[in-house]
Amino acid sequence: MTTTNGRIWRPLVAVLALSMMAAACGGSDDAASDEGGSDADAGATESESNDQEQAAEIVVEAEEQPASEEALDDTEQADEPEVIPPPSGELRIAEFGAVTSFNPAAVNSAQFGFLIPVYDTLTRQDAGLSVVPGLATAWTRPDPNTWEFTVRDDVQFHDGTPFDAQVAVDNIVYHTSFEGNPNAGAWGGFVEARVIDATTFQVEFDVPKPQFPLTMSTIPGMMINPNYLDGSDLTRNPQGSGPWMHVDGESQAGVTEVYVLNPTYWNPADQGVEQISITGFPDNNARINALITGEVEISATVADTQVVTGLDAGMKLVSVPNLFPFILITDRNGELNPALSDERVRQAIAYSIDRDAYNDAVHAGRADASGGIYPSNFSQFHWPEFDDLFAYDPDRARELLDEAGYGDGLTITMPIMPAIAPAVELIVQMLGATGINVELDQINNGELGPRMLSKEYGISWLRALLDHPVGNLPALAIRPWDTFQVGDLAPVDELVAAASVSDDPEEARELYAQASELLLESGTIISLGHAGQNAMYAPNVDGVVMGLGMQSPYPHGIRIIG
Amino acid sequence: MLRLLVGRLTAAVPLMFAVATLVFFLAQANSSDPAGSILGLDATEDAIDAKRAELGIDQPLLSQYGDWLVDAVQGDLGTNWFTGEEITTELSDRIPVTLGLAFGGLLLAVVIGCSLGVLAALKAGRWQDRVITVIASLGIAVPSFWIALLLAYYFAIELRWLPAVWPPGGPDGIGEWVEALVLPSVALGVAASAAIARQTRSAMIGVLQRDYVRTALAKGLPVRRVVGRHAIRNAAIPVVTLIGFQVAALLGGSLFVELIFNIPGLGSYGVDAIFRGNVPALLGFVMVIAFVVVLVNIALDLSYAWLNPKVRVRG
């Protein structure tokens, strides 16, 4: 099956991240989360032909060097030996919040920015969102349920301990057995990891995991020093092989983390700066202000409402268009609220939402206000017929409520927490206009996911990080569906499973479309539009790359010019 | 004076106990499950139970309270549920920052508030008095976080005179430390300045109408000397009382100002603790704030004694 060099290999599939709850549990609608949640996995197959395609297109807004000049530069330098300029300067990054732990098995994607300077991942993503080699130089799929990786033989951890296939296997066992691992979904169906030789190992699942190489470019793919896999506390003591080393003595826990150069790093080209400091900026204004005034060089998780301010000030934007805010209705059997068992009521809720107004208010008009699950950037999985599905129609909403016997209105309960308050309050106003009264239940940041799964709420605002239907669609529907045992969306699982093993891309696309339609038409998933995961950086910063399943750019290869 | 000090310190003990008790039980009213929040979606029930046991929240409430109180009396405020750090360590890093911010705001408030108040009293009924009264009303009405946003925009983003945020990694030297606190202190001090100006004006007008002031002026003493030596001191007691209240207000206001300027102080720590339902951190934050307010009020009580000898005699 497909292999290696990510310039060729295009990840189609990806799970890495449903992060649906992760994203939902913290961060405003346009600023990403730093709270709880998990990266979910679907465990389905993907056709080989699809592997050559790219899941989404990344957006970069900034003045770029003309392509012709870049080509000229490349030509001129083609015959000269590559000279790697020495690392220089300090890269200061503003993150949404503080690091909660430096243990990759204990954190979700919101912590990626804090961990990635220290830990190498098995794979990486490039600027085009393709999976490229990291510690692994090649990967093959000997059978649908197994992945085989070949790893570098010149890597050592910060204390000099060498990295090899056995270490990778030990790490995978550690990740899969770590109690409370928020990325447990990514490891769903894990059977075993085994060493083939010093640089080769296999990972076997009981289901096909076509997205596994992409997953290995994110937090689950971070490799820990084997000397610390014995239960050592890594909370403030990260032990990796990455380009920089964490300096606890110069850091202030909960405020700023400081990293210095790893002098023995295997790929000096990644080390563009001598030092990195990452500071938590919980306030959106403070984060963009710090960038504009030159206090930091990169600001992660920039709210859409702040992007224009940054661009006007001459900052550059990198945006991965995979944020999907939506309303999820799980109580479709009416266990908590009988009204929600009526499909007409759920559709009335959908018709009550003015997506254009929502996106103007919450995303400063930068989002794609379409009604489907995938935006137009995901050309492969965007179905135009869903764009206007349940377009704002308050009269139709009232008719449906009347038909369902709720002409005099009804009351539903939704959770609200500080990080998502503006988005939820806007939805409450929209629903109120069609006679749907919403009682808000105040909860803490980070509690939304657990409370949804414990069936305390049957309807809520949520957000997913999209990558591919093979992971997304089951995760959007099935996990919540399991909590209430409704049983009405089993076909979604079947359709996705069939699509994932299909050799015909058009057939797979059609099956995914049918699964999406089921989720949307049943009023299970109500789209609020599609937004980007944004990071902004100063004009003197070069080489910023961000991928799927990440809330921060890679520090690798970044250089400060001038 | 010593007896006064000892008396006030003794009275502070039951007050701190009452604050601790109230906050502890109010925090329990929050129905959240911190173990579930910390471990995430995929945690098993066993893992959540183990986490609850580790945090000690599986114990009866009174037992939790007793344990916390015993530790707190010994200076151990517990461990942060989310970072695993000692709360006393985390707070000790942040206390100087917030005290610096509050001191800056208070200094500004006292200097500007008293000056404007005295000027308004001396010009009572004239246009200067009316202008100052309007400005003071505005200062009280406009919330400090809004002033903070405006200050950051104009003086940091547009003019680039001062930093928009606390320097990442911390200030390099006292100069940068002070520079970073200027805008937040102004944002914090505006409302306090306005309140102090109004109180000073009111008290000064009352004092300036007293017989001894009229006599002093009739004897030909310069206005500056009469005001500076006699009137201000006698008008100061209600102003000092107000300053005591303002310290608590400044510490409360720091919650939002610290977020806007990304200052790693007590305020941002408290906000984070509240939003996460991080009970030990919240308790630690409240206890420190309460302790500071108690200390400030003791200092103010002592200043009454200096301002008014009758207090000293009774003390």
C-alpha cells in the first residue's frame, strides 16, 4: 500500500482529531480550546486511491514572495551545497492558555504548542497538510489493520538515550495504557505493537486505521524518553528528543515556558532560533495586542474577530479551515426532554438559526456560513446541495413546531460556560425568536464534554476539528448516540464503513454524502458554519507551518529575519 | 498604639476564619466534577474515582474542610488540581505583581483624587468644580476593563509609548517592571481617583466652613498654609476610610485588568480558578486577598490614630 515520503503520500484520512469535545470544552467560538476533551478516532478504512488526495486546503493571507522569484532563487541555488544558517534569536509565542502537563499521554491538542518544541513526532505535516517524515522515515500498510514504520537510527533523547524501534513500541504501549489519556480515541482498536528490527516496528489494530500516520504527526505520536515510561511524573519534566529542551528553572509554571537549543539534535535545519518562550494569554485582545506591539512573534488561536486587526497592522495569517461549530442534539429519544424526540422540533431548531448572522457576530463574517458538515475548502467532501439546507426560515420553524404540537412554544435546557458564552447566548436569542425558550445551565470551562457524555444535556453547542469523514462522521454521531442509546443513526456507521473500504472514490464520496445527509436531515447535527483555526505571525517571521489537529504552528524551521 | 495593633490583629483571626469557611462551602455549591474535567472524556469510572480519591474530594465535606483548615493554618494552601503545583508557591510568584499593580493604582488614585478634590472644594460652585465633578462621575461610571482596553489601544497599539502586555518571560529590571504597570495602574486607578476626588471635595468643603479655618484666614494666614496644614488633615479621616474600601475594590478590579494586559498576578489566577472550578486555587486566592485587605485596614486604623489623637487615647 501507500508509503513513505510524504511529498507523495497525501493523507486522506485522518482522524486525529475529532477533538470535537476538546474544541468545545474551552476557548470561544473563534479561539481554540485549552480545556479537556479528547481526540476521537473512528477506526474505519480508507481506499488506497483516496490516499493520494488532500483533505483540506490551507489558507495563508499575507504578502508572499512572487512564485517566479522563488523559482529563480531555487534554480540559482540548485548546484550549491545547502548551507544551514545557524539558529539565532528568540521566538516568543502567545498561546491561549497555560500548559497543564508536559506528558503527551495526559494532554489534548490544545497543548500541542507547548510540547512540540521538546518532543519529536513519528510523522509531521507540511505546509500543504501532507504527512511527511519525522522520526519515521517511511511507513507501509502490510494489511488493512496494520501499519509498519521505519524509524531513524541517528536520534537520541536529551539525556543521550538512543531512539529506536523498541523505544517507539514502548511509547505506543505507554500511550495506550495511560489511564485517562484524552487521546484514547485515537488508539481505539489497538491490539499490539511489535518490533521487527532495530529500525522497524508494526502497530496492529482490530479495525483498519488509514488515518494512523496523520495521527502520529500530533500529540499521540510524540515519543518520550524510555527512561521515563516507568510512571515518572512528566507534568513539569518533559523528556523528549526534540529540537529544544525545556528549562524549568527559567520558566514560570502557569505563565511562561522557556526552551533552549538541543545541541545534539538530528536535524539542525529545524532549529531556526536559539530560544523559545511560550506564554499563556487567555484574553483574545491581549494575545493580538502582544503580536502587534512586537512582544511576541507568533500568536496562536487568533479569534476571527481579531484577524482583521492583525492583518491591518501588517501581521501575517495562517489558517487551517477545519473548525466546525454546530448544535448537537443527542436526546433524540426524548429521555430528558420529550420534545427533542420529534424530528420536526429538531428541524425547527435548525430553521431558527440564522447562520449568516451567527458568522457575522461570532466570526466577524470570515466564516463559511454553509449548512453542510464540510466547507468548500474540503473540496473532496463538500456537497453543494447541503449548503442551503435548513437555511434560516423562522416561519417554517414555527410551522414545524405547530405541527409537532408545540405551537405555544417549548423550553429546552442547554449548557453554557464562560469560554463559549457569546456563541451560546446568540443561539438562545435566535431560538427565542421562534418560540423556543432556552434555559441555560452554567458549567465550568472543560466540563462540557464529560457532561454531554454523562447525559446531563441532550442538546448543546459544540465544535469539531474536521479532517476526514472516516473519522469525523462516526465521531460526530456515534459517540453521543451511544450515550442515549437512541439507535436511529446506525446507518451512519454502516455507510462510513462501506465508504472506507470502497475502491471507487466516487462511490465512497456518495456514501459519505448519504451519511452526512442522515446526520443533518435528522436534526442531529445543525451546522453553524465553518471557520478557520488561525495563527498570526509578525512580518519578520519565516517558515510558519500549521497542520490538522493542531492549535499552534510548528516551531520547526521558523526563522526570524532581520 | 501597640495595644491598638494587637487588638486589630486579634480581631482579624475570626474574620479570616469566617471568610475561609464561607468561601469553602460556597465553592462546594458548584456541582462540577473536577476529576472528570482533569481526566477528559475517555477516562474510565475507575480512573475518575481514583482521581477523586487523590484530590481528596471523595471524603465527607466536613472532613475535607477540616483537613484544608488544618493545613491552611500551617501555611499550606494545598495543591493546584490542574497544575499539580503548590498553591503557596504559585501565589507567592503572583502576589508582588498584583500588589505592585494595586499600589500603582492606589498611588494614582490618592494623588489625583486628593488634588482634584481639594481644587474642587476651593473652587466650589465655580466652573472648575463642575468640570471636576463631571469627570469624577464619568470615572466612577466607566468600568476599569473598558478603560484598560482604550488605554491599550491608544498608548500601546497606536502610539507605542508603553507595552500592551506584561513582557512575556517577565520584565527585565525594575524599569521595565514599572513601565509594564503604568497602563494597568491607570486603568485600575481611574475609578478610585474619581471616588476619592468626590469624597475629598465633600470633606474639604465641610472643613473649610469651620470656625477655625475662617479664623485662620481672618488672621491673614495664606490659603495654602491654612489648607495644607489645618484643613486637609481634618478632612482626611473620611478620605482615609474610603481609601480602605478602594484597596479592596482595586484588588477586585485587578481580575479583569490583569487579563487584558496579561499580567500574571492574583487577579488572573483567581479568574482561572473560578472558570475551571479549581477550588483549592480559588480558596488560596480568596485567602490572600482577604489577608491583604485585613492588613490594609489595620494600617488605616493606625493612620486614624495618627490623624486623630482622640482615637489614640481611646485605643
